[in-house]
Amino acid sequence: MKLTEDTYNVDAPPDRTPWEFDGILTESRRLNNADEADAAGAGENYRKYMETAGRSLDTPVWFLKAIGLSIGYKDGSDYLSTDLLALQDKKGRWLTKGQAPDQVATQFREKMGFSAAAESTGAANSAVGKAFHFVETDLKLGKGGFTKSVSLFPTAHIADISGIQMERSLEPKSAQGSEATPEAPADANPEEATLIANAVAGATRAEVFQRVMNTPALKGIARIGGHDLIAAATEDRLPDILIGLGVLTEVDGRLVAANGVATTAAVLA
């Protein structure tokens, strides 16, 4: 619950004020090692996490990323928040029910009505591409009093995002959110921009998100034109970004790659 003048009680103040924001879940995937974390733009945080926890750099994690709808940076850049949830214990055993990944997945599945599993991305019931109110939450693990703080714990699904007002109050490169907020990955190079354009060629704007999510060749591309790729596809900004870069045009409601490619056959293989 968000604390307000009416709900704050001086006799029972919170231990700390949790970070919360409205955002779109843009990514869910398994990262198996530091190299894969580097490609996802979370390499530095992955290494810090494993060093602090005394874990191997081959520890598989569940990687979640969201882009802020209600909060952003003063310089106009997007606020990104991520979580890295280990999938194995220190002995290499896969985590069971009740552990952090299960609690987060259960919250998405049973309370929000969507699957946040990486394997569900692109499916109708996937949480990826949907908007939620996220609240930083300390999860209780087992009976030993252990807790795990996660930033992307959804407390409400936001079906209509039109009423959300953006507040650009964060200083650039602010450390708001959890320790898992990643460094920004590199922008797509010209060849990758063309690859994205070819992937969405022939589609309508409404079909762009599914094209991006269903094109394996785009998995390693995180940003395009200074914007998060998945977020741009989700919010109908990607076509305009690609048009601005000169690799895409729009004719009669259909997107056409500047190199003349009109289907995704070349990149779906």
C-alpha cells in the first residue's frame, strides 16, 4: 500500500519506504552466466550479485526488466528497473516452491492473471508487454528469517495506461530502485537496425510487438535509437524510431523496409 497522510501512523512507521512505480514488463528470460548477463545489459550487476553471494559466474538467474510509465529521468531518458533472481542454491540445486522465483511467478500468475515465465513470452497470457504497479517487496524465504528484496513485484495489473502521468523527477543515471538496475546496453548498430526493420516489414503497427517477440534473430538487440527495443515495440514507438533512422517507411498502413524487404522470411530462420 502506498503511504499517504491518511494511512501513515507514527506508532507504526514502516521500516523503510518501498520504491514503487507503474511500468511495463518488457523482458523475461533466463541468463545462464556472466556472458549472457553482459548481452542483456546486466553484466555488472550480475557480477556484483554473485560476488556478494559467493556464487559462481555460471549461476543461472531469472532476469526481469520493466520500463517506467509513471517515472522517468529529467533528461528525457527511460527509467529501467530489473531483478536478478537466482534459480539454483549454492550447491547447484534448482530452487523449489516457496523460494523467490516461485513467489514472484506465483504473484504474476495467480494474482495478476499472467505468466511471467520466459517460456510464455509472446503468448497471449504472457506478462511481458503488460503494465503493472510494481512495489519493492521483501520476500520471506523459508523458516530461517531470510529475505530477498525484489523490485518488480506486481501488486496490480493496469489494463489502461492512458491515465498514467509521467513524472520526470529522477536525475540522470540515478540509482533509484534496487541494486539490480542495469547499465544501459549499447544501441543497435546500422546492420541491427536494418535487421529490426526487416523483422517488422509487412506488418501493421498493431502487429509490431508480436513480430519483435517472435523473431529469434533480435534476441541480442536491447536498444534502438536510444530507446529500449521491447518497450518501444510495446508502446507503438518502434515504427517511428525506425522511420526516423531511415530504415523503414509506412505505406497504406503497412510497414516497408527501406531496402525493399516486405516479409520476415529472411530473419525468422
